[in-house]
Amino acid sequence: MATQYAIQGTTAKGIAASVERGVTEGELAPGDALPPVRRLADELGVSPGTVATAYKELRQRGLVVTRGRGGTVVAEAPSVASRRPPRVPPGLVDLATGLPDPAFLPVLRPPAEVQPVHGSHRAAPRLATLEEQARAWFARDGVPAQAVTFAHGALDCIARLLSVELRPGDAVAVEDPGFHHLLDLVPALGLRMVPVPVDDEGMTPDALRAALRTGVRAVVCTPRAQCPTGASFSPARRDELVALLREFPEVLVVEDDYNVEFAGPPAPTLSAAGLDRWAQVRTVSKRLGVDLRWAAVAGDPVTLARHDGRMVMTSGWVSHVLQETVVGLLSDPEVVRLVAAGEAAYRERREALLGALGSYGIRAGGGGLNVWVPVRDESAVVNGLRTHGWWVSAGARFRIAAPTAVRITTATLEPADAERLAADFASVLGDAQATYGG
């Protein structure tokens, strides 16, 4: 309990810093309750208003949450540390990474020579060749690409977009379940998350409408192979969401198309529909390697100008050495063939597990590199599969208010092993039914 840690301070900032220090050092664990406002005020000899202001600052920064009569407690994923997965026990097959199969990642080949630069690249931050490749990439799916810019990966871009558009305390609509790093990022920026449920076709319109009516300032969503559920927009769902968003033209819509492939059919996206304020972010880390911290961004002129204006004042530009590396990979026919082979393998492996689970009557969904399986007791399933030699992710890392589930990364799961995993999963569910009643 929080009573084991002595909160100190005589000002709101001092009290907030003391709580943050306790969280950072592990003295205050997720779920620990902070003292009631009046009691802590009496203990520190300050006014209740001072403590209330400290708690408000901590809430805005995502370190604590208020649970009505349950009081104020340390957040499950406080923004001083991302919700990292637990270590994989030795001897287990790791199906919890969310990462691609290294067999389908190309060898990175930076340029052999890098000429010295006189001054900086601020005046010409983007290589013309890569900019043209990025435009063609977006245009393939009908995304307007008259103007594009670059960033250091998707989260870097989203953080910059939200920080220049919103102020601490503003609300952002996010997918629930959703990408765990994004669920950490939003409160770390001092913003409030408004969860929007996701079904097989993406964000549900009724829930998004309710969120928009509460005054959210931005919406962050995934058009295809959403993490962790694998949901992808259907044309009908895309049209329904676009019609709804047009009723709120001042809201910034950010699409994180992190799982876009370099070949294959176009996908319906919100960004192709002519919204007033929008941006779509695309990365190459899932297909070319996680060390390539590069993202292409298309958007409306105001949004891109604000993004670039902030970037000029911070990192300035994305390394031209990195850009040259990406250009070389995207232009290499062997890399294109390797990426296509990976796409086919990922699809085969994912569908093999979905089919095997279905044969046991286990409902699941999937897309990209993962399969999402609703369960009643996450811990029972994770620990049960561990006894069979499998390591999967508990869904708690990806959820706000969504129902319980587990995520299985199928990127390295050979189809021949899918049947064994499904049989073990069914066995574990049977044990859970007998022990916990489901």
C-alpha cells in the first residue's frame, strides 16, 4: 500500500515530484492507493487545495487515475515507464513479441560512403528520391500525397502531431483494445484517453460518435491489421466513419498504417476521403527491420506544417544516411521479393492457427502478425499455455475497458505447429472451465 512510502513536499509540484519519484523507484506500484487529499494535507501541513492540485497534475501526466470511491491510485502503466512485457521464461516458444520473422527481413546496407555536410540539412530535410517513393506509396491507396514529410517512426510522429495540436488535459479517442505503446504515450503527453471499442471492421461508429460528443480533440486509429485484434476497415465501415468525422471537422484524425505492405491490394482508409484535418503515418519497421526508425507522413497542409515546424526546433531532420538506406531497400528487387514472401508466409501462418482454433470451437480474430483470442481468465490461459511450452501475451497490456483476451504472435509459428498449439489451448480452456467455471 502507499502508506509504506512517505510522500513529501510543501507545494503541489513538490508533492507531485515525490509521488513520481516513488513510482519511478518502484516504491509505489501500479494499483497502490494514494492517501485521501485531506489526510495527506494534514500530514504535510499544507492546504487540501495544494494536494488536490498535485493529484490533478499527476492524473494529467498519466501517473495516477481516480476511481471514484476507490480513491486515487497509481496507474497500471504509469507514464514514467512503458508497459514492457515480462521476460520470457527459458525453454518456451515465444509467441508474444509482436515482431516479424527475421528470416524475412533484409540485410541492411547503409551507403558505403557518406560525404561530410557543410552546415545542416534543415533547408532540404528529405531526399527527393525517397519523397517520390513515399508519394507513390500513399497514392497507391488513394491517399492524397501532394505533400509528405518524414519522422523517426510512427510513435515519434504521433507524439509530435498530438503535442502541437493539443494541450494537457485534452482528450484523444483511441482504439480499445489497442497498441500498447500508444496507450502509454497518450497519458505521458498529459492527454486523456477516451477508449473506443473495436470489432472486426475497426472502430465502432456508435462508440466513436459518443467519444466525439464528449469533446475529443483527436482520433488515432489503424486502417488495417490493427494491433492486437487484426481488424481492418471495410469499405462500408470506412464510409460510415468518414460521414461521422465530417460532423466534427476541427478534430484531427491520425491513421497509423504501420502494417501497410509494399505490394498487395489497396485498403480503404479515412485519409483518402478528404477530411479537413488528417494525417496518415506509414513505417517500414515491420517489413524491413525494427532498426529503421523512419516513417512517411501524408496529411493536410496545416497539420504537416505544424509537425515540421516542431521538428525543425528539435531533431531537425531524419538522418540522410538512414534515408539513403531506405531508398536502397525499397529499390532492390530482391528485397521486394523477400517482403512478398514474408507477406505470404505470415498470412499462411495466421490462417493456420485461426483454422486450428476454430476446429476446437475457439473464437479468434487476426491480422498482420497476430491473433487475438477472447478468454475469460487471461492469467489462467497464459500460465496454462506456459505449462505446455508456449509463451503468449496477456491482453491486459492492450486493453483499457475491453473484454479480456490473449494475443498470439504467429509470425514465426509454422503451420505444422498450429494444430498442437490449438490442442493445448483447448486443453487449457477445459482446465480453466473445471477450475474457475470458465
